[in-house]
Amino acid sequence: MTNGSKDIMGKVAVYAFLIGVVIALLVGLWQAYTLETDDVTDTLFVRTNNTGGIIAWVLVILGAIVGILAVLGKGTITKAEVPSFLLAGIALLVMYAVFGSVYMIVPYYIGSLLAGVSMALSIFIAPAVGILAIKAIWDIGKSV
């Protein structure tokens, strides 16, 4: 590949990451609002239409793009940053597991905000973490 192609792929990775984070934060804030107001007819937890599912799939696809481009060495995550990204991604996934049920216990808007934002970020980050984890395991097994 030429240097120009690497630059384009790097820009795609940056934009995919930034768009994914922004969408995840906006969806998380909307999720927090719907959980707080008990309007759970169109959230990512309970859906009566396809809007929540489509947004979740957009986040998954953007996360997969980030992960694939990182594996190819053209993404925002460098080879030296992979262990830190994997650890942070696992922490985020654990955070979602905790905050997913806390929103009903923690009073006011805070619990819903933590649950919504951590859920949306987890949906976005999980594919990238999975792809990079498989690559890390492959590299470990290959060097044996």
C-alpha cells in the first residue's frame, strides 16, 4: 500500500473512533433520560421499534472498524497501546456490568447516567476489544 492509502485508513480509524465515542455518549445520555423518566419503550434495553437496535449495530460496526484497523496497524491504537487499550476496555465492560443494575439503586439522575453511558460505550468498545484480544492471543501463540 502506498503512504497516501495508509493516511486515508488512519483518518478513517480516527473518524470511526471519534464518531463512535460521540454517538455512544449521546445514546448514553438519551438512555439515561429514558431510564430516569421511565419511558423505556425505545431504549437499548427494551425496544418496541428498531431505532435502538439500529443505533446499537452502528456502534458495533464502528467498534469493529476501529479494531480491524488497529490490527492492520493503521488505526488510532498503536501496537504499544494495545495492552493498555485491552485493560481499559475490560474495565469499561466490567463497569457496564456493575452500572447496568445500579441505575435503580443510586438515586436521581446519576445512576441512570452511569448505566446509559457505560452501556453505550461498552457496545462501541466491545468489538474492538474482542478483535484486539484475538490478535494478542494469536501473537502469543505464534511466538511459542
